[in-house]
Amino acid sequence: MRKPDIKVVCAVVMLAVALSANADKLPLEKLGDIPLTGNTSRFDYASIDPRMHELFVAHLGDSTVTVVDMERRKVLADIAGVGHVHGVLAVPELGRVYASATETNEIVVIDTGTLKVIARIPGGFYPDGMAYAPDAHKLYVSDEDGFTETVIDTRTNQRIATIHLWSVVGNSQYDRVSGHVFVNAQTFDKLIEIDPRTDRIVGRYDLPGGDGPHGLLIDANDHLAFVACQDNNKLLVLDMKKMMHVLASFNIGKDPDVLAFDPGLRRLYVAGEQGVVSAFDVTGDEVRKVGEGFIGDNAHVVVVDTKTHLVYFPLRNVGGSPVLRLMRPASGKP
């Protein structure tokens, strides 16, 4: 057995101490861990159905969608056969959950009443994030490596259009104010605007200071867009009223991925691949960073229950098992 390098040991200890100290600066406190089923493999997106009080989690490494009963805080079901599931999006008004399966390049439709798969729809190449445009009854899917946006008619479960973006595609989001869908074009560092009435691109916006835009979230109330840039670890705040003018830029944790917003508390969370989560308070067009901390290994997924303000983080390996970490705002109990 080789003798450990003392410099490496010291560096690891110093990093652990720094991360532990940094965690105290995040305005969240741990409530507990909900045991999850399956292997200690990678998770991806998560989505809440508030009507059913259920949380749907993409267990990518297990090719399953895990359903968690949020009231009883236990796993309700595992929906298998969703190959390398990345994106998951609950659409309560349709009684459906949509999951993107990159192994088979399709969108899997799940009925929330029966928790059964009811349709499989061809997608583009490497389907990932999704957005639903309710007035048009259309689902928009980011084909990350296919350089396209796939459009699905949710009334017929048919693919009806393919929009060519000529770029690696980041996340997609729907804006209820404009009625348009916005998509990150990672290759060219742009934000793309699509009109669901015509499925045509109607805007292309530069993202100065952003490199590799991937994560995306829209705050329709304040007309703000938040873009998480993976290649330079930046969060950009865009004014949607002023042609996506960049209002602010913040340093965030390495490899930022998923964003979640609590409209009641006006708080934004950004989770990164390295397990660091950044928190921001939003007041009008003023955004202020209020904390940052290490949650757990690979804690790159975050979702907020907007009714209780509780925050959920799927963690693939805590003591040898996957768990769903449950946290609450540190300022008080929900």
C-alpha cells in the first residue's frame, strides 16, 4: 500500500472544511432525508404535481421515474422502462407527466392517475429539458445534441414540428406573459425565442458575459429571465422588457445546471454538478445573492414546493443509498 501524499491529504481536509463552513451560509436548514429506491446512480430533473401532491424524479442511472408522496414523505412508485430519463415535466391540467428518454430518443407520457405509461413519442436526438405552452397545447423538447427543438401536440401525442437551432440546445422555458417559448443555444451563447402559433424563431438574443448557457428559468411576474452558464459558472439576469438586456451577472457554483424559483418568498435557487447551491432574493428587477453552500455530491437538481416553500434535492449516494434531501428556508418554518 502506497503511503498517502501529505499534501493531497491536507488539500482534501481543507476543501472539506471550506465546504462545511460554506454550507452554513446557505439560507436553508435540513429537515431530513427521504429514502429513495434503486441504485446509487445519477438523478436528473424533478417536477411537482401540486394537485396530486406528488414529486416526480428522473432517476437517470436506473432508467426510472420515481414518484414521491410529498405528504407522507415516501416513495409511491417507480415507473420503469424510461431509458436514461433526463427531463421530467408534470402538467397538472392535463393529468400527465412527460419524460425524455435519451436512450431511445423519445418522449414518454405518464398518466398521473394510474402512474402508467400511456404513450411513447419519437423525439429528436438526446431529448432533455421540456416546456409546455398551454394555449397552443404543445410540448417543446430540447434536443441537446440534435441541435433542434421538437414540437409535440399534447392532444394527439404526435410530433408535429422540428425547429432547427443549429446549436447544442440547453433548457427550454415557457413565458406566460408573451406566450412564447425560450431556449438556450449553447454553441452561440444566445437565447432563442419561439412563437408557438407558428413554431418559428422570432428572436435571437446575445448573452454577453455568458459562456455555455444551459439552465434557464423565467420569472413572468417581474419579466426576468435567469440563465445559468456552464462554461464560465455565471448566472445572468435578463430584463425581458428591454430586449433581454443583462441586468446583472453573478459567480455561482461550478457546472450550474438546474434552477428553481419560489414566487412566494421571491427566492431563486441554482444547483450545480459539483453540489454547490446558490440562493438569490428577487425584488422587482433587483437580484441579490443571499448565500451559497455545498449540499451533497452531484446535487445538481433542485425543486421547490411553492405552497410549503420546502426545497428538495435528489442525492445519489448518502451512506450507500439514494435519498431525497428535504430542506426549508432558514428564516422560519413553513
